[in-house]
Amino acid sequence: MDREWRNKNEAVRLGEECSYSMKEKLVGT
């Protein structure tokens, strides 16, 4: 159970980083 939660947390963190970089790209152009 702990591992599942950690994987979920990791996926959320990666998703946030991805959306953040996408916003930066939109601002850059």
C-alpha cells in the first residue's frame, strides 16, 4: 500500500512539473 501511494505521489509530482514546463514554454513564445 505504501508503495502504491508513493507511485501515485510521484506521478502527481511529475505531472505538475510537466504542466509547469508547458506553461513556461507558452510564456516564452
